[in-house]
Amino acid sequence: MNSKKLFEITDQPLSLDNIAARVSRPDCGAITIFDGVVRGETVTQTGARGTDFLEYEAYAEMAEPMLARIGAEIMEQWPKVGAVSILHRIGRCEIGEASVLIAVATPHRDDGCFEACRYAIERLKAVVPIWKQENWADGQVWVEGPRQPELDLAKPELSGKSAT
Amino acid sequence: MNSKKLFEITDQPLSLDNIAARVSRPDCGAITIFDGVVRGETVTQTGARGTDFLEYEAYAEMAEPMLARIGAEIMEQWPKVGAVSILHRIGRCEIGEASVLIAVATPHRDDGCFEACRYAIERLKAVVPIWKQENWADGQVWVEGPRQPELDLAKPELSGKSAT
Amino acid sequence: MIQIKVRLFATLRQSAGWKEKTIEAPDATTIGDLLKILEQSYPTLQLTGRSLYAAVNQEYARFDQLLQPGDEVAIFPPVSGGID
Amino acid sequence: MIQIKVRLFATLRQSAGWKEKTIEAPDATTIGDLLKILEQSYPTLQLTGRSLYAAVNQEYARFDQLLQPGDEVAIFPPVSGGID
């Protein structure tokens, strides 16, 4: 975590103080940070379910540029944003550890830092090539995110085209 | 910053990793943090204005319970919130240092952590008895927040009552 | 007569030159009455014609609230914590 | 014939038992054609009837995109980074 890169896939533990330093700018007084933490318990309709740890895998050569693209989308949509940083951890993550950190710095709190931070986590979950494996005492499963129709090869019209 | 209090006025530097630990809960996977940072430059209509440092003063015996009350308001308004922490620094704060940190933990990112965090900074600025003094090379000034009519003793109808 | 503990903050504290004093006041004194007593006793403390909040025993209070013996009354300008 | 570098991730990598291979394919091969070649060569790799994304040289691509010699084609399930 000695890096000052704004967009990074790393197998090292993430630090909130470190990401805040990465987006710190003399004219920015507001930083909003989203911290995605590994949950030990998930409440479901059939009761609580336990997780032992998570394991993340990434296509890092594609994921880092995609994170940077989300940053660029934010700067375009919220032009007062001074800096964006998005860090995602890979490998084994224990309960209570951060798997993703997003920081957005703006001059004032009304300049879009909350909205942009929210936007970034939604975009990350939709398009950045990272996968999560849940591990319990009695097994493991790869989690698949919700299908994004515009990315899915299984679109009927695309399959049709290819058959010609 | 060794304290685990959720609502605290302190003259010690604030740490984001520390406040995240204060609100960490096994069933909460989403933490939103607002980090209010001392700006070195403020862009105004007449150009950039520099600040050397800020000095905060608090009525701590009242401010800490008020912070806790904002936390209680949040738990009532967003019942899925697992924990809230609000820390405010007093004394001299240098450029780039955090003067206020707000952390809200929820099970998932859609359970109100962004909205509650935003609510907390607005409420803090309106009602918590803390005052900011801006210090420049050539002087200093106490900043007065926008007047809250419901708190202001100068309300005409109240002054009128007292005169009877 | 009753005794009231008065606390001042920020610019009020600076203009008065003190932050805490015990003030003697008649029975049935309101916060408004207390402000007049303070202005008369401490001419550098300008209280009229400006926005002002008050708290009694750490709770926001109104101009016409009656004070009790031993109350702690804080008087201060509109708050400005956090960042803009 | 052209050479394509294929990369698999997550459950696809696990079911195939490899994460990276260079595949020989005819000229004018599309991603859709490549998927058929892979399924025939690696029976444990189940690609049809499921949601699947593909990227060519680190950019999302469509089923009918024509591949060029030396392209890196990644095939993977819907992404699930971050937290829920």
C-alpha cells in the first residue's frame, strides 16, 4: 500500500487513511469514502448464514483500466470532483477486512462526492472484471453478479448474427 | 484515538481506519465515511483565498450528547443502520488534516449508509455547538454558520414575549 | 436571588474576555433577562442585534425560559463545525 | 490459421483446469466460433446456455466480433466484485 496509484488491484490489505491521502487536494475539503467490508454473517429469509472468508480473482490488466474509466466518467458527470481513487483487493480476504475502497474528493460536500461515490460502486459491480468466491466451513461457491444484458454474449440477437 | 467511543470531541488527530473499526459489525458489509478536510485554498468569486490553519472550539459537554442524538435520529430514520460514529476535532488543525469524520455501517450499500452519512454532516453543521476560526497570514476570523431560525434567540416573537 | 453558571464560546468568549462566570440574578430570571444583566455588567460583550443561541444544562433553550438556581447557561453564536 | 491467446477466469478457469492457452483457429474466426472450438477441445468447459462476457484485448466485445492474429480473448462469467 505504498503506491500512490489512483486505480489499483492489489493483494495487499487496504487502508482508509492511505486512500484518503491519495485523493487529498489543497482545494478539496470533502472526501466521501465507500468501504466494502467482508461480512461474517448475512441475514437471509431463512435465517443467518455464516461466511468464513472471501477470495477475489481479477483480470487485472483489464480491471485497472476499467476502474480508471469509471473515474473519468465521474469527472465528466460531476465536473467539480477533484480526484477519484478506486482500490480493489484480490486473494483471500478475512471477515471485517475491506475488499473495495472508493474515495471521491470535492471542494465542498455539495459538489457531488456522495453521488459520485455511490455511482462508482454501482459501476464497479456491473462492469469491472473481478469475481468473488464465498468460502464456508462446508464448501465454496463462485458468486455471479446480475447479468448485464449489454455485455452478455448469450443475447439472442447476437447469437443469431453469428449463426449466419 | 485509542478510544472506542462512537461520539467524541477530541484534540487528537483523527484516523479513518480507526473510525471504520469503531463501526465495524459482523453483519455490516458497507461503510460510508465522510471526511471533512481543512482546505488550503478556497476558490471564491474574487479568486483563490488561502488559509493557514483552522482552530476549532467546542462546548464539549453539550456537543458529544448532540452527536449521539444525531446517531439516534439516524437509527430511527434508517432502521437497517448497524452503527454510526461521529468524531470532531478541536484545537489547531493543519491543512489536509481531517476536522470531522462520520462513519455509517449498514448490511448492504442500499440500506441507507450514503443517505445517513449525508444527513449527519448537515445536522452537525446546523446544531452541534462547535465553532471554527479561520487563520490567515494576516489575521483570523470566527466563522458563523447560517442562522437556524428555530434556535435563534433573536426571533422577534420571542423577544416580544420576553418584553411583556 | 439565584446563582447561574454562565459559559461563553467563540467570538463571545473573546469579546467578553472570560469563558465562565457565576452570575447573581433575581428569582424568576429568564434567559432574556440574563442577557440584559450580562450586557450591563460586561460592556465589551455585545449581545443585542445579532444571532445568538442559548443552552440551559446542555439543551437548546428559548429566550423566555425561566432559569433555576444552579442552571448552566451557555450563550454562543450560530455554530460552524465541520467543513463547508 | 491464426493464433489467439485465450484467458479464462473464476468458475470457467476452474472447470477447464487452465487459465491461459494459445488456440489455433481459422482466419475470420468470431468470438462465437472460438467458443465452439473451445467447447469441442475442452469438454469440461461448459459455455453454452449460460451468461458469459468476453473481452478482446481488455475491451468488452460482442459475439460476432472477428478476431485478429495475436488477439487476447478473455471469457468470463458476470462479474461479482465489491460487496453486495
